[in-house]
Amino acid sequence: MPTTLHLDAGKLEDISRAADLLRSGGTVAFATETVYGLGANALSETAVAKIFEAKQRPSWDPLIVHLASPAEIGSITSVEGELKRRVELLAASFWPGPLTLLLPRNMSVPSVVTAGRPLVGVRVPSHPAALALLRAVALPIAAPSANTFGHTSPTTAAHVLADLAGRIDAVLDAGPTTVGLESTVLDPAQTPMMLYRPGAVTAEQITAATGVAVEVFRPSEASTGLPQESLPSPGVGIRHYAPRARLVLVEGSEQALNQSLRDMLAKGTKQIGVLLPSDWHLDELVLVEPWAAWNDHVALAAALFAGLRALDDRGVNLILCPMPPSGGLNDAIRDRLEKAARPS
């Protein structure tokens, strides 16, 4: 099996080595503030194809392109008129940061990046290691999450290696990510603007920054049976972010979680793991992975994927997880959990 280099983002020579690999058509996983991404030269069809191969990602699922600064947006998109005004407002408010904009691509972007769609997802990450790499490589970098397709997203280099060791050229280790959930995905050309994936940048924040209403996409029952390539945005209507163990979600309180656990144990369910808020208590003895304080939404988001992976690593067959109430960043947590819990 080929060796995946484990590079250190704290060393300039390792950032340079990662940039050289990307310029030569290789694949490098790197930390962003959201999750680790698997990067390749976004302008090279051959390089981008390696992302799909390594992740076992279907060709209908488009990628997000990462730029070093908002000034580079014109290199891969064609934005004019009212859309340009909105993009400038959004970039001034949220870039660098965890917001992806769906924008008309220009001919420099291979169709493999967008899965044949006319729009390309673009963002400028805020993680210093990601920005250092992007500046060093001086190319737009296509990068979905650095994990096997559909599996729980990686928030550490160890998570990347658990899924992709031997399948990619290198991982640039910058420690755990901070946000812990993928970026918000927004189509700013529509009115109201359409939010396809919730994230750390919320609909309310977007409206406050632009003065334009935002609608959150809700897939209809009719859309769930459509081919994935006909859906309006990546990740809509599919199982994603999933641990190996079956994930069962519990709406409500500490009491509701305990009742669900008692019911499962009464039915003879074995090898149960619980992603448990750190200020909650369980009445039964089962495997527990501490999560974060229930009202600390930022910490809950940051620790979600690591907690699911940790329970998988402990060999549980079923993971019981409480669902935080709707609103703000919790909407992004709920989105990831709902997709992860869907049957395959």
C-alpha cells in the first residue's frame, strides 16, 4: 500500500511540501476551521478525479473550491450585477470563514468539479493552516471532507488517516478543527437566497448582513426519490456523516434520553453507546462518550463528529444521541444528525 505522508502544519517546510504535491497533481488533506478537506488542484481534471477515487465518492456529488482570498473569486466564477453586490456583502461579512457560495462557474473550472452543474461552490477558509497552504500553492483547491464517502466527517488528522491512509499523498496535520461542522452552503442569486446546508453562519446572520431574506431548503417528499444528480445541491436528500453503528436520535430532555435507553435495554439491545452531554446523567451503565455541556452549542458542534467516531472505535452496535432544540447553530447539528441516522 502506498504511504500517506503525515506532515506538520506548524513547519514551513511541510507546508511547502504539501503545496508542491498539490501543484504536481497530488492529493493533500488539510485542516480548515470546519473539518479536514481532501484537496487537489481545482483546475486539473486529472487531479480532481483522484479525490473521487480516494473517497469512493460518486461523480454526481460536486466539490467546493477553496481560495486564498475573496480577490481570487473572479478567477473561477462569472459574477455580475445584483449578484456581484450580494457576493461582495457576503464576502465582507463572512470571509474568511465557514460560508460556501454557489456561483456561476467560468470555463477554467472542469465540469468534474461541479458534476456538470453550472454553479460552483466557493469559499475562503479562515483556518491559518489552510490559508498558508492556499497562499503557498497559489491555485484554487477543490476539497470535500477528507473521509470515505458518507462516513462521519474528520476533525483530526487521525480521523483522515483512519479512512484514507494509503489512498492519498499526504495529510497536513494542524490539530483538531474548531467549528467541527461543514460550511453553510448558500445560493445568493435566488430571491429569497436559498440556504441548502446549515452551518456556523446562520440564515439570520446572512439576512442581517445583506438585508435579503433567506429561505432554508426543505426537500419535498417528491424529491426524495429523484436521482441524486437532479437534486439542487450536494448532500440534499441523502444519508451522510454516518457512523458505522446504527444511530438513534432522541428529541427532548435528559429524562427522555434515559427513558429511551431503558426501553432499549428492556428489549435486549446490547452494545449500546451514548453520546452524552457532559452535564447530563445516565441511570444505566452503558458505554458513554462525553459530548459537551448541553447549552454550549459551539462546543456541541465542535465535538459531534469526534464523539461519533470514538463510539464507533469502541465497537458499539448502536449509538443513542439526544437532539438539541432548533435554532442557530443547533440547526446545523440537527441537520448532520438527521442525515447520519437515515437508513442506508
